Amino acid sequence: MSTLDPIVYIIDDDQAMVESLSWIIESIGLRYKTFVRAQDFLHEYDPQQHGCLLLDVRMPGMSGPELQTRLNEHGLPTLPIIFISGHGDVPLAVRVMKAGAIDFLTKPFNDQVLLESINKALRIDKANREKRQENAQARAKFALLSPREVQVLQGIVAGKPNKVISAELNISLKTVEAHRASVMKKMGVKSVPELVKLVLTNSIQEEVVEEE
């Protein structure tokens, strides 16, 4: 199977809980992988793998929240995290949710609640991966532009007419039109609204603004 096939990672030192979670996940046809220690998961962690993480709060060695912090510090795409705990620790729940966890389930929890949370996590991860891919494609297209084309693109995104761009850059109107056509072709769009949307909804927006 490829990294596009989701895996639900279970990190919990309670063997009975691991077996219960595994059975529930397997019942809906999803793959899973179990770890007793957070450190073991880190050794095998692949940011490219689609999935989510069921993470116990209290474990020997590195705790669940500590693992969450480590993953966030790496600056890499992280799997959506569902925390599971035997204690209704509200301050802790608030802290890990603010740090990016999508759910905090207190044991014992209903099987259906768990499955709904897992499905939500997988949808979020899929959407995040699609967005990152879209960003990467937009950045690759942007990298094809010449410095002058970037300047013209900045003018287009700012809503400036060709005549204004021509005057500001001290180039002819025909040159602006030629650069504009080249920008549209390289960015793979057919209209100005489509071009503006591509810039404003992807990470290249910051680069366009920085170079103004």
C-alpha cells in the first residue's frame, strides 16, 4: 500500500486499551499500527504517510503532550492527533487542543464517538495534504516567472490597470501586455480572477507581498 492509504497510529502502554482500539479500527477496514512508547513512534514517523494519531496522555518516558510538542517543533506536516485519557483534565485538554489536537476523549468512550473522531481526523489530514500539494504546485509555477514578470504579477494582484503598471515600471504598454500573457501561461490560468485566487489562496502570496 502507498502513503495515500491511511494508517491510524495507536500509542498507548495499556495493552487492553490497545487491543480494544485495534479491534474497533479494524472493524471499519482501516489499517493501524501500535506503539507502547512515544519514542518508538518518532523513530518510524513518516510525514508523508496519510493517517491520524490516537495518543494516550500518560505513558512511561515521553508523554502524549510532550510528543505533540516534539512533532510541532520539527516544523513538518503532522498527523491530526486525538488524545485519549483516563482523567478528565480540563486544563490539559485545553492546552493540547490549542496546540493543534482535534479531539480529547476521556476513557471510557463510546465506540461510535471514537470512529467519528477518527473519520474527522482522516478528512482533515486528507484536506491538509491536498492543500500542501496545491501550494507546492503554485510555488513551482511561481518559480518560473522572471523578476519582471513577478513585478507585473504584483501589479495585477493589486488591481492596477496595464497603463499604471507600465508607468510604474517604466516599460511600454505592449511589454506589460506581453509579460501579463506570459504570467498567465506560466501560472496555468485563463483569467485574472483565477490568477488572483491562485496567489491569494496559496503560500506564494507572502512572496508577492515581500517583493513589492
